[in-house]
Amino acid sequence: MTAQLKVGKRILHLRNDLGLSQEKLALKADIDRTYLTGVENGKRNISIKNIEKICKALEISLKDFFNDNLFDLN
């Protein structure tokens, strides 16, 4: 699985856990909803700046964002 897909899956999982729509998360993070869709589907290469914006909107630290088995190297 590519890093892009892993990041997208992590965002999708966190967003769903909070019960947020893509539109609401995009508004909170000040990013375009269609961009968020592409990220969640692993089709867009997200910048660390936008990961930070999404983390802030999800009220999660970068450390906690990447502290998931999804990012294990095994």
C-alpha cells in the first residue's frame, strides 16, 4: 500500500470516527472538499502543511496521526 493511500485511509477513519462529512472536515481545515476526496482515495499527494491543517481540524496531533499500525513498515 502506498503512503498516499495510507494517509488517505487514516484521514477517512478519523473523520468517520468523529461523524464528520467530507464537506465539514474540508471547511474546518480550510481545504477544498474535492481535494479531500482525492486525498482519502489515495489519488492526491498531500503536503505536510495540509496534513497539519487536517490534524488541527480533527483535533489530533501529528504524532497521534502517524501513531497507527497502518504506518508500520512490516
